[in-house]
Amino acid sequence: MTSRHTRRDVVEAAGRLFAQKGYHGTSMRDLGRELGLLGSSLYAHISSKEDLLVEVVDRGAAEFQEAAQKALATPGSAVDRLRALVAGHVGVVLDHMDEVRTFLNEARALDGGHRERVLAARDRYEQAFRRVLAEGVEEGSFRADLDPKLTAIFVLSILNALDRWYRPGGPLDADGLVDALMEFVLSGILAGRRE
Amino acid sequence: MTSRHTRRDVVEAAGRLFAQKGYHGTSMRDLGRELGLLGSSLYAHISSKEDLLVEVVDRGAAEFQEAAQKALATPGSAVDRLRALVAGHVGVVLDHMDEVRTFLNEARALDGGHRERVLAARDRYEQAFRRVLAEGVEEGSFRADLDPKLTAIFVLSILNALDRWYRPGGPLDADGLVDALMEFVLSGILAGRRE
DNA sequence: CCTACCGATCGGTAGG
DNA sequence: CCTACCGATCGGTAGG
């Protein structure tokens, strides 16, 4: 056997530590220790610490983008597509927590060009929500006075905070979480609006 | 004149840089440059970098706590108190953006004891929201099946993301923001629920 | 993947 | 608040 770790192992471990302690809070020696080797040995697999961050963040971005594309292809009403977007987001958070947290919190550690690419990816993702919200207004499902841009921000604010509190295996499973999210977003909290 | 900067100046500048680049992304020399002096000169005002973080974070926590206490004292219905909590939060974000961002994002850089204190402060603040939501259920303003704990998380998720996108001086002023937040939280986005 | 390093930068101190 | 440092740690490289 030649080497016991693949480049992929290194990127995954980096995601774990960047998510936990931040990019600047993680040293290459920390990362080596996580994998059971020396910091300097990592350079057999990668060429710089910043490259690692770029790769982790890009994976997060790609997962969200893919989930959004699938959700937008959901047939039915705008409500159905919004639910698909929310369920897709929950799925990405559960399956790729570390990349998601790094994508959301560590973009500022990237240099200008890479940071702009990440912000552009976030904006594209947000557009998927805006589009579905606007469709819902057109078809009459959502309030006529709804501001798709502002509302997309509100919905995404809730979704982007999931990694801060939601723990799989707790009392609320993924389906229950999606239901609770949709009820809150669709109907709010006031009583006496169903009868 | 003896010194041109007060301890307070140092703490404020630290808040600015910690909010912008993170605790680990800010060096004492960066902080000195921000104030026009050398990194080593800062130690005439403070005793360690970590102390600075503790002080910035504590200020953020105190602002939120104070705002919550005032809001809870608002007479009227639970809806009125919820609006007061939301308006108070918006006020704190607008007036103390740097401390807020440091409080929300840099707590993990604190050592165990200090970090626990911050998490306890966040929990107390969240409790204020839970209490008002539970009151609203009891008085019949909010849905009977509402989960105050989960709903508090949703509302605070939206509020805690404000610093990521809201810019004073833009098209939406603070009052308009509070109105939009309350409409979203109270009524959701579905059409045909008012008539 | 390790050994043996490199120059740069880190938080912080002594003394004025 | 500066000068002149300190030991520790940083990201990274050469050579095997």
C-alpha cells in the first residue's frame, strides 16, 4: 500500500474542522492530527490551505444548486415547489452539514475572486426561492402583496439557521421538520385563520 | 495629553474587526493599525486578546437582554409584546451591529467557561420569545397547536440573519422592516386568509 | 508520508 | 504609546 488517505479524505476532514472551528481557527497541523499524520504531509494531497477551503465551499454550493434544480422541476402548484425547495434544503443540511456550515460561515476567508463566486452561487440559490414565490403570487396561492425578494430572505434565514440547532436523531425527524417549516411559512402563527 | 485612545475605543475597534474578519482572522497588529498604533501598544489598555472578545460579546448579550426586558414589560396582548420583542431586536441590530455579529458568530472562539455563559445568555433571550408565544396561545391569539420552543427558534432565525443582508439607508426603513417581519410571522404567505 | 527545515507572523512583555 | 524584543506557531518546501 502506498498512502492511507485520499485527497477526498483530506477535503472531508477539512470540512469538519472548518465547520467546527472556522478556517482561521484551523491549522494545517490540526488537520493533520485529525487524520493521524503530520501537517506537512498534507501537501502530498493538496497544494494550499486556501485550495482546501475553496473545494469545501464549492461542494456546499453544488449540493444546494443541485437540490434547487430538482425542486424547481417538481410538477404541481407553487406551494408544491416551495415544499420541494424546503425539503431539498433540509436534505442537503442533513447530508452535508460540514460543507454547508463552511459555505455559509467561512466565505469571508476566501480571497476576492473566490468570495464573489460564492456570493453569486448563493444569489442563484436565492433566485430559485424568489421565482417560486413569484409564481405562487401569480397563480393566486400566495398573498398578492407579497414581496418575493424579501420573503425569500425570510424563508432562507430560517433554513440557513438549521445547522445551529437541528440534530438528527432528536424528537423531530426530517419530515416533521419540513412540515413544521411549511406550516410556519405558509400560515404564520395567528389563530382562527383556518375556520 | 497622555493617551489618545481609551479602552473603550479599543473594544469598539475590536468589535468592528471581529465582526468583519472573525476573531482568529484578526491579529493584534491589525487592531493596532485600525487605531493608528502598534499592536504591542494595545496592551496598555487591555490584558489579552481573549479579554477583548469576552468584552465585545458581553456587550452584545447585554443589549439583547435589556431590549427583551423592556419588551416583556409592554402592556396589551401577546401580539403587542411579540412586536415589541421584534422591534427591540431590530433596534439592537441597527445600533450595535458589530457586537451583535461577534456575539452570534464568534462565541466558539471563547474558552469553555466564557462560551457557556454566552450560550446561557442566548437561551435566556430565546426564553423571552417562548414565553410570549406561550402567552399568545393561552390567550387565544396564536394557534392552539403552536410549539413555542420551535416557533421561537424560527422567529429568532429570521432576526439573527438580519445583519447578513439588512442595510440601513436602503429602501426599507426600520419601521417597515418590523412591519414586514410581523406580517410574515403572524400571517405567513398564503392568500385568501384575511377575507 | 516523514524528516528537517524555512521565513513570516502570532500574542505578549520589559523598560522606558 | 514606542522600541526592542521573546518563544511559539503559522503555511509551506526539499528531499527522500
